Amino acid sequence: MMSRTRATVLLWALPAVKLLLHLLSHRGYGYFRDEFYYIACSRRLAFGYVDQPPLSILLLRGARALFGDSLLAIRLLPAVAGALTVLLVGLMARALGGGRFAQALAMIAALAAPVYLGVDHYYSMNAFDLLFWALAAYLLIRIFRGDDPRLWIVLGIVLGLGLLNKISVLWLGFGILVGLLMTSRRRLLLTPWPWAAGGLAALLFLPHVVWQVANGWPTLKFIHNATAGKMAGVSPPGFLLEQIRIMNPVVAPIWIAGLAYLLFFREGRSFRPLGWAYLAVLVVLLSPGTSRAGYLAPAYTWLLAAGGVALDDLYARWRRPWLKSLTVALVLSGVALAPLALPILPVETYIRYSRALGFAPSTDEKKEVAALPQWYADMHGWESIVLTVAGVYDSLPPAEREKAAIFAPDYGVAGALDLLGRERGLPEALSGHNNYWLWGPRGQTGEVVIIVGGSEEEISRLFASVERAAMIDCGYCMPYENHRPVWIARGLKRPLAEIWGGLKNYN
């Protein structure tokens, strides 16, 4: 009884550590670029958006209704999702037959993975994506060990909700199918349960598909444009090496052991489809084109659980003390790498620290970086941008202010103006970027437009007069956001509704 109590305490203690870590660091360097956009989307609920399905936006709408727009309010849900993901890693290890050491090792590994720390720090669909993949894997483990076959129905609901959160769950569905086909579990395909699960997932996803059809499949255009022009290419060897980095090099032996356990160990035979599922998703992401290393991150949750069990079994057989000390190495490495994923150090201290570790500023996109990686640069400068635009807006004569519009170059600037500019009386921003373009000009005439970015030459093609009113200085922000001019353009030569189609920017 005492042993079971200790195991239960451990199972909940480590997720609690994860939650506490995110709550204590929730302010970080401020709002992340995408959070402004998600908040803007949550004011306009729909069955879909150019760059995402609707579920995470609906959840954000609920969180904002309950708690407001503070950083703590909007980052509470991803922090809870992260804690639940760690809990599910422990539950998977237990369902695979692992004891306390296996569960602890797997959960500490999940805690020490920088990519999980980063994803769960801010609001996006990605924190929930990790949770849905982990929950699906946990259900599959229970199904494979002979639990109630009606769990397939629950799995279908989880996959359907996962698709409504992020369409990359299609990769998981493909991986599950490959895993079944490649193992003796293929006989399950002769039963109605997997097909019922797939049908239920498709049914739940259907409203978003209908929205895509009604709006001309904008997400396909977004993916094409982002892949062709926005994302930096990565070679297969580079992609594989990046897996070790984003998951923490000290964590690598655990997930590698987990993959070996699922594919080759006799004890892992019942759960072998999960090993093949990981490989199937990996092959998809290694296919020609561009991809982000983080896209594979959700597939490591079940490998960490299986790795904990595998190393626990090795310890039981060999009694090698270093296996137990691996937990200490995980904790130390997690602490050492945490500042690279969580904004917990002062900026200048972080810059010196990252240089000391040999990490140069980087980005997954075809963009220039400065002193900070894009991940952190996108948390800087928003107040300065809004203050600059607000100063230009306030400089207008009262008659022009009443009819002035503000046009932003991207959803980050537009979203920041919408959230932080409300207190300064700014009108809602317009933009051609992603869903802002779908929302249209919203009754603006274009007689007077404050335009962030762009050149005088290109703006003069559309307006009778153009005046440079200010220059943005946003400090540690991304270089392409910094030193942008702010223009006052007057006398639009053609109706705004008429030129709106040419302003579309899906990427």
C-alpha cells in the first residue's frame, strides 16, 4: 500500500513541478507575436482560420472570458496542457508495465526537453497538440494491452478534437495506420473498432473542412506559400541532429531506448505499432521539401515512456548504478538548457549565457536574426511599435483621426495594435496577412491611412500623397520589424474594397 501511495504521489508531483515552473515564468519577455494574432482571432470565432483549425481559438475565447487578456490569463491553459502531457508520459510508462523508476525517468525526461518547455510557455495550438498526441498514444497502449475495445471510440474523439486543433494530427493518424499494417496488430483492421474511430474523427473534423471549401482552401495556399517562400530548408541529417538538440542530448538515450524497446524487445512486442508510428511520421517529415524539427516533437512522448520502461528493465537485470544516476543528469541538463527555451534570464545575461554554451541566434524561417533567436526576438518591441503608431495617430487633426485607418504589414503588428492600442484609442488594424485579409477592410474608406512599413514608391502608386511620420525602434525585436517607417497616406486613388484582393498575403 505504501509503495502504491508513493507511486501515486510521484505520478502527480512531477506534473505539478511542470505547472509551477510555467506559472512562475509566465511573464517572460512579454507577449509572443502569435499570441496577439490568436487573441484577435478569438474575437471573431469561426469554424476555421487561414493558418489553423478553430479549437485552440475557441479555448482561448473561453480563457479570456474567464480571466482576461493578461499574460497569466492566456498562458494558464498551455501550462496546464504541459503538466497533463507530463502526467500522460508517466501513465504511459505505467501502462507499459513500468514501475516508479520507469515513470520518474520518463517524466523527468519530458520535463527536461527544451522543446516542450518552449511550446508550453506561450499560447498556441502546439501545447494542445502535444497533449492530444500523448493522450492518443496512451489510449493505444491500453487498447494493445487488451483493455475495453470501446476505447477506440474515445481515441476517435481524441483524434477528431486533435484535428480541430492542428491538422498535423493527420500525420499521427497515418502513423497509427502504418503501425497496424506493419505488425500483427493488423488483424484489428478486420474489426469495426479502428474504422469507427477514424470515421468519428473525420466527422468531428468535417465542419472545418466545410469552412475550407467555402473559403477556397486557404490553409492549403498558406502551407504552399510558407513552405516555398518562408521556411528555411533543412537536410535529412540536419533534421535528425536537430531532434537530439531540441529534445536535450541527455534525453536522447531514453527515447532511443524507447524506440528500440518498441521495435525489438520481446516485452515491447504488444506495443510495436507505436514504434512504427514514430518511424512513419519521421519518414513523412524527412520527405523532400521544408520542415521544422519541432514538428516531430509530439511523437517523443510515447518513446520517453517506453525508454523509461526499457532502462528500468535493464537496471533490474544488471543493477548498474549509472542507470539510476541518469535521473540526476537529466535534471542538471534540464536546468542548464532551460534558459534556451524559457525566458527566465535578463536579456543581456541570456545573450552571454547562450554564447557561452555555443548557441548562435537562429530561426526556422528565411529571416535575418540579430542578438536574439527569433523565438525570443518575437517577444520584444511590441509596446514600442504601438507607442510609435499611436503617436502618429494622435498627431492627426481631429477630423482625420475620426476616419483614419491603420494598415499593418503582418498579423503580429496588427494584433499588437489591436490589443495594446485599445487603451490608446486606436482603431482596429487592417492587414493583408492571413486571417486579417479574410476579415476585409471592415468599412474603412482609405481616405487617411497610417501604414507601417513599405516604401514611399510603392505606397505612392495607391495614394495621392505620402508623408513619412515616424521610424520604429523596437530594440531586441526581429530585424525586419525594426527601423520600419510609419507613413501617413492620403487620397486613395481607388476604393479600398477594390484593391483589397491584391493585398492578400497567406504565409
